Amino acid sequence: MTRRIPQLDAVRGIAILLVMLHNQRETFPSLHLDRLFANGWMGVDLFFVLSGFLITGILIDTKHADNYFGNFYARRCLRIWPLYGALLVFMFAVVPRLGAAEARTVFEKSSPWWAYPLFLQNVLVPVPTSAAGPLAVTWSLAIEEQFYLVWPFVVRFLSRAAVRRLAVTVICLSPLVRLYLSSHGVDLYTNVFCRLDGLMAGALLALFVRADAPAPSRFTRLAWGSLAVAVPLACAAEAAGSRWIVFSLSAAASTAFIYLALFSDHRWLRRALTNRALVYTGTISYGLYLLHKIPFDAAKGFAADRHPLIALPILFAACYAIAALSWIVMERPLLRLGPSTASTASRATPTSLSTSASVTTSGGAKNRMSPCAG
């Protein structure tokens, strides 16, 4: 029996909920979301680590496939482009026709418009996080696409040992690069060279679980300790304005959490990460990420902040509705058209991780999860 790994979908679900609550923290001030989710943006780092883990796993497992590059990029295009392209048409062709004010807002905040189809908004748009509506979250998608342009070639033509050394080098140098760039006034948040350690940490984890080494589950205590230390340190560093080291700590915490999601045998964690609502949230997380600002922006004209306890659940339900519709009508059918990522499984006892981050349980059932951008 083949199915998605529920734990990793749940991890993605946690990441998107953190991001959504962070992005709307100022919409309902009476709920004090600004205090509770001030650091919810770190959910993006969880997305980066998970993406690095899943993408690297697929690339390693299909490294010797005949159509390695074609299959990979075909699946990436089918996963990313349909919904993203529809969003760009909506924002740059439909919204401006609603009125002069809407057109001015879109093009003033999100210029040059042509940076978006080229996935260069994190480079060319002056303040990409302040772009109009849902365009403000697409900078992270640009970083992942830039990563996809290079990383498949690295994995294909370098040995696993060389890839491992490269990942460790990038992780170690990243805080120093950020420290240098921050001293020269560079915005670290959306700079691709400042977010590579999250992707590399995920890649390193993918290599680790595929190595011919003792059971990876024996490091769960270390992972719990790393998580317990990295999370408060990341929050403290963010409060101190030391973002150059925050990304490293956030990546470390994210890596530890993903490792625990895969290998921890704590029943309470297993129950939490197999919760159907949370798993489904992860399944539709790409749509939630790209589209969640639309209902909230639309509600601003109705003074939704006057009744936050009523408005917030309704708006979240609206986000889920449009994301579910996108998944059912567009994303899932198109993914089924793409090439399979099936390949020979790599051993990683006691839980075997094979292609698409699949997990072979002791009973022999394989759980497969295809990556998606977040």
C-alpha cells in the first residue's frame, strides 16, 4: 500500500499555520496575535528545510535515472506553475481592472511586474515582502526556484561525500555571510544567499538518513535537545535584532523537528502529527500559502476586526475553501500527469527512507510523499 507520509504533511501544516497567523497578527489586535506569533515567520524556514530534505532525497534516489533532469523539472513545473501562473494573471490582469486605485496599488508595490514570472522578485522588487496582496509571499517561492536551477546539477555530478561537504560548508559560512551583508545594509530576509543554510540543512538530513550508518533513530535525544535549545535562542536572537544568526538557529530547530517527526517514537507526537486536520492542512499548504491573503485583504473593507472571534474562523475557513478547491481542481490532477519519482529505495534503518521521502514501516507498507513548494 502506497500513501503520503502523514508526519511530513503535518510538519508542512504546522509551518503554514505559523505563517498565516504571523501574516495576520495585526489584523485583529484585540486577539494579541502580534505577541503570540511575532516569530511565526520562522515557519518559512521550516518550509525551506523540508523542501531541501525532500528535493535532495528525490534527486539522490533518481540520480542514475535516464531522464533525471527532464523528470525532475517536469514535476516541478506541474507543481509550481499552474497555481502560481493563475495568481499572476489574477493580480496583474484582473485586479487592475477593478479600478484605478487597485491598479496603482498593484503596480506601485509590485514592480517590475515581469520579475514575477521570472522568479526574480526577491532580487528586482525593492521590498518584495510589501508587494500587493498575495504577491508579498512569493519571494520564498523565488528562492526555491533559484535553488532548483542549481541543486539538481550538484547532486547529479558530485559524489554523496562531496555534496555532504558542500552542504556543511554552506551551513557554516551562511551566518558569516549574513553578518557581513547586514553590516552593508543588505536586506537578509529575502536574499537567496542568506537563506541557503535552511535548504542545505534539509539536504544534509536527506543524506544522513540514506547513509550506511547505525540506526538514525538513536539520535532522537540529541534532536530533542537541539530543538529545546535552538527555539528559545532563535527567539532571543530575533528580539535582540541579530537576524544574521536567527536563520541558522531556526534552520537547526526545523531540522531537529523534521527528524523527530520521522523517527521519534513518542506516542503523543505521533498522534499530533497524524491528526487528520493537520495532515490535510499540509496537503493543501501550497494553495494556503499563495492564496491566504486574498480573503483577509477582501475582508478589510468590512471592518472584520470589530468582531475578531467571529471573523477569524470565517476567514480561515475561506482560506481553506479556496486552497482545497485549488488542490482538487488544479494541483492534484496535474501532478498525476507528471512522471513518477519511483526508484530503488535507499536503506536507512530502522525506518527506510526511499524515493520521495518514502518510509517503509516494519510491516512493509511504503508511505510516499512527493514534495511541494511552500
